[in-house]
Amino acid sequence: MSALRRRPSPALLPALLLLAACASAPPASPPVLDGEIPEAWQAAGDEATAAALPAGQPWWTAFDDPELTALIDEALAHNHDLRAAAARVEAAAAQARIAGAALKPQLDGRVDASRRQQVFVGLPIPGTGNVLSSRSSSVGLSLNVSWEADLWGRLKAGRAAAASDLQAAAADLEGARLSLAAQTAKAYFALAEATRQVELAEATAASRRAATERAERRYRRGLLPALDVRLARASEAQAASALALRRRQREGIERQLEVLLGRYPSGDLDRPGGALPALPGAVPAGLPAALVTRRPDLAAAERRMAAAGWRVAEARRALYPRLSLTAGGGTTSDDVRDLLDEDFSVWNVAGNLLRPIFQGGRLRAAVELAEAGRERRLAEYAAAALRAFAEVETALENERRLAAEEAALEKLVEESRGALRLAEERYFAGAAGGGYLAILDSQRQLFAAESQLLAARRQRLDNRVDLYVALGGGFTTRSDDAAGDPGDLDDQADGRPSHHGGPAEARP
């Protein structure tokens, strides 16, 4: 369990609980793709031991690497992009509360105070020549209540749309967590590979230096031509250049990982990259295609599609009459002390029925705008689903391809070592055709093969991460994947969404 999950902020916790307990599950398959989704993946996995994770375990624990787990926990706790995503959830939760407030009566308290002087023109004060005038003070206290009767469900539809937006933001947060964990894992694997590449380059550079020193000694003894010495020195310089490149690449990866961890990119991690972890067990074959609906990005797309449906309903119901009720009561006096005598001598009650008649087509255009938004969200959901299926199929296919590539590279390394050994034996034995160029070619081929083998092993780990992410975080199923019964719209008060995507008239 990550640090962020252990220590959610008080404002964020209700939104996360909302997603976990009240969010309606996305449909079993995208509506526009019904009948086109196969029952099993086309790129079926290996029939060997399944790599399923225990329920509740993060997918990265499958690599059995404490260092990796510690880095991902640190990233989830301190990454600034993830904090921005969490802030967006809090903003969506506030927006849902704002939308829900319109359904409740509004109560206002008001205090008025005034002082007035009145002049009676034409009535002079006898004997003074001044005009008569009077002064008065007035203080009033009132309580006013207003409420719009949501006869057609317009306000409820707006609240439901805001609640769906909140669920989408919470799904985006979960998707950001999943993406951040994957980026951290890949950076960790890249750092481990870069460390091994540096070690390989250092060993190669040391071997080339020793070869150059041996060639120079044999040259001074007259056993080698000057050309062989030049070739040995060139090979040593090439190895030194490769070593500098590998060190520079490692420092860049360190900085990238530090940014993900929320640290200053100093390029000097206190935990150096360790060995590449072992690849988890083989991928199980025949995974149901419906499992991809667990992906946070698809859950967010489905919730936005539902929100668009509710906004269509809100726009349509804005065409109907609105009934508003207002009431107020209070008291007025020329003395502040009389305001609290509970004598509410001033009161009013009013009702208001408003029916839009002509607004230049604004309301009808709002309906068309909402309907276009709903169609856009539907198309975006279908496109996201196709991308998700493609990612899973590609990752499953790459499992086999990369395994075959690694096996071939292991064979190449083995044969290259043997070729280098034979080339050195023939050269130093003075055999025909055993020139120094054969040694250089064998050295280059062995170095390139060993480097490619390290890269292939890291690519297999990256591909497994891609597969975990493409499947929404692993191979295990969730008990909450099944859609719940449709909930009543009134349950959406205070941001509690119902278990259906939208009203029948607005549902895509």
C-alpha cells in the first residue's frame, strides 16, 4: 500500500471513498463495440504458470524487489504531478457540492439601517425664518427563504453530471497513480541496466588497456608490427568513449528518477541502481477481454460519457417552466433594542412561475450543444477502449517476441566469447589468418552482444510493466467490477452518484 493511500488528505478522502463505494461500474464493453470484442485475447499468453497477483497486492510486488517497492512508495507520496491530480479531485468534489446546493432552500439574513432627514418646504418656523424639518432613524432585521421546486429534475440532472465529473476526476487520479508507478518502475529498470552497462564498459575498457599494453611490449620486442599497436590503441580509445557515454546516460536516468520521486535532480541517488530483477511468472493465456474495463482511463471516459448524458437532460429540462417560492419575515424599529423582541411584524410570501417563450434560440442551441458533447464523449470512450485493447494485445505479443530475442542474444554472447577466445589463441600462436583485426572484430561483436542482451532483459521487464498497466494494474479480477443495481436519483444528494450512467432520455 502506497504512502499516499496510507495518508490521504482530509479533503481528498471523501472523494476517494466516493469512487470506491458509489461509483457506477463502466459497461462490460463499449456500447459501439458490442459484438466485435473477442472472448479471449488474440495474442494469447504462454500456457505456463500464471502470473496472477494475490488480491489487494500492488502489481509491482510481483517483481519481488524491495528497492523497487520503496522507490514507488516514495514517488506516490511526493510526486508533484500526482498532487496536482489530487487537487483536481478536490476541485471536482467542491464543484459537486456547489451543484447540489441549488436543490436546497436558500436562507439569508439581512440587517438594514438608515437615517433620514425630511424638509417641509413652505412651512417656516415662526420667528426664525428657518424651514421645518424632521429626522428619523430606522433599523430592520429580516430572514428570507427562497427555493426552486425542481419539478422536472433539471437541478438533479446538473448535480448528477457534477457527481459523474467527480468520479471521472477520481478515476484520473487512480490512473495517474498507475502511470506514475509504471514510470518509476521503468526508470528503476533503466537505471539498473545503465549501471550494468557502465560496469560492462568499464570491464571492456580495462581489457582494451591491458591488450594495448601487451601489444606495446611485444612491439618493443619486435614481435608485432606498428599497425597492430595503432589498432590496439584505437580500440582502447573507442572503449573509453563508450564508457563516457554510458556514464552520461546513467546520470541522465538518475535525474529522471529523482524528478519522479519529487527530489531535486542532482544526478546522485543515495540508492544506486541494483541488479535487474527477475521477470515474474509467465502470463496466463485466455484472459477475458472484459478485464480491460478495470482500467482507470476507461472508467474516467465512461464517467464523462455519463456526465454528458446528464447534461443533455439538464439542457432539455431547461425548456420547461420553473417554479420558485420565496418567503421572508422580520421586524423594523427606530431603536436597535426593539429588534430582538420577536415581534415579526413584517413578512411576505411569493411564488414565481417562469416559462421561457423566446430567447433567440439559446435554449435549443444549448440542447444541441449538450447532445454534441454526449456524442463526442461516446466516440472518445470507444476510441480509448480500442487503444486499450491494442495495448494489451501488443504487450502479450511482445512477451513472446522479446523472449525469443533474449534467447537469441544469449546464444550470440556465448558464441562471441568463443570466437574471441579462438581469435586470441590464433593470433598469439602466429597462425595464418590470425591477424589483430580478427581480435578487434571479435571484441566489438562480444561487447555489442552483451550490451544488447542487457537491453533486451530490461525491455522484457518494461513490457511486463506495460502489460500490468494495460490491464489496469495486474491480472486479478475485482469483486466490485460488476455493475450495481440502478440507484435512485435522490441518492445523489451531496455528490453521491447513482449506479446508472444517466436518465433514459439522455443515456448514450
